[in-house]
Amino acid sequence: MKKGILLVAFGANNLQAHQTLRLLDERVRARFAGVNVRLAFTSELIRDRLAAQRVKRDSVVKALEKMAFENYTHIAVQSLHIIPGVEYEDLCTHAHTLVTSGRLQSVQVGAPLLNSQEDIAQVVTAIMQHLPPARKAEEGVVFMGHGSSHEGDSCYDAVYQQLQKIDQNIFLGTMDGNHTLEHILPELKRKEISRVWLMPFLSVVGRHARNDMAGSDADSWKSQLEAAGIRCTPMVLGLAEYSGFVDIWLNHLERTLKLL
């Protein structure tokens, strides 16, 4: 039996995100010494952009096929996504296909960040641990996630509800889905919150965090908050840059390796 680990992220096309994934890769190698680690991106657009820069990054299928060619037999695929949405389901499908084709003996897929009630509780704990140190109790914290039409979008709401039980000035919204900034702004106004810390609820920093959240365009979350008279301080760091969130992914991976 030859074991391997395949980390799977949406993708990254900037230095900060690449450094984040490199450090996460190092943590995986340190914790699971002796097991080789690979990385794949699910976003074809990002893979194409990297290819134009002469940077090669495999898709999930390509990475698994390469590992099969290199005589790996048992592979733990760890999703670095936030919710069990479309991309996670596709990941599971790819893994199943490689096994049923006989190319690999066993491929187990580790859960994304939010996949159970236990995950939700741990993520809420991590959020509370990693709030901006300078934030005052009367100031708001608004997290921006991606969101989805998939039923997995309910995970965001579950986290938000738990956060509200701890601190009613902490909010979690998404660009798409059922709870957007349009739902949060009235709450901020009702509570007369004059300053907000704006943080991405995304694995790594990309265009969504830099442009849709913290950008200067009129439709960015930062601009909309400021237009409403709320002072806004963006903290442009992905969840994978905080140890509390990385620990959750690594615990998922540990359980997955035991299933091989």
C-alpha cells in the first residue's frame, strides 16, 4: 500500500494566497510525516490563468491520475472548501470514478470546513479566537463568504446563528445565497454601529476578498458600508491564514487517512 495526500482548493492566483497554501502544505507535511502531499485546484479559470504565467497546477482528476501512474494505491483527498457544496460533490464524484475504474484501490475525501454540528461549533470558537485584537465590543465585525444556491449554503446561516448567541455585533453574510449584505445593513443601522471590521470568510484571499469585499468600486461591501455612514476597516486575510481554522481541516484529514 502506497498512501498519498491530495489537498484540493478552489485556486489561487496571487502571492498572498500562494504563500498561505504553501504554509498549510508545510503544516500537513509536518503532522503527517512520511506521506507525500500534492495540491490541485478545482477552478479551471485559475488554472488557465496560471498556465498563461507558465505555472502548472493540476485539476483534481489530473492530479489523481498522476498519483495512480506513480503507483499510489490509497489517497486521502482533503477539501479546503468552506461548505459541502457543488465543488465538494464534484470532488467526491471524481474520487469515486477513479476507484471504480480500478486505477486506485481507495480514495477517501475529507470534509470541507463546515460539514457537521461539531464543525460549526469549532468554527465559531475559531472566529472568536481570531477577531481583530483592536476591536471594541461596541464595534461590528462583518464576515463575507461566497454563498451558493446549493443546500450547503445553510452552513453559513448555522454559523451566523451561533455567533449571534455569543456576540450580537458579529455578522456573517455571503455574496450569493440567502443572507447577503442587504440583510446585514439594516441590523447595523438598527444597532447604531458606527464602525465595522470587515473580514473574508474565504479559504484564501483572491479577487473576492480584495475587490468584492474591500475594493473601491461602489458595489463592494466596504463602499456600501461607508455609503451608509459606517466606518469600515478591512482585514484581508483568508481563513487558512489562521491556525484555528487550519486545525479543523487537518483534523478532517486525520480522520480520512484512518479510513484508507
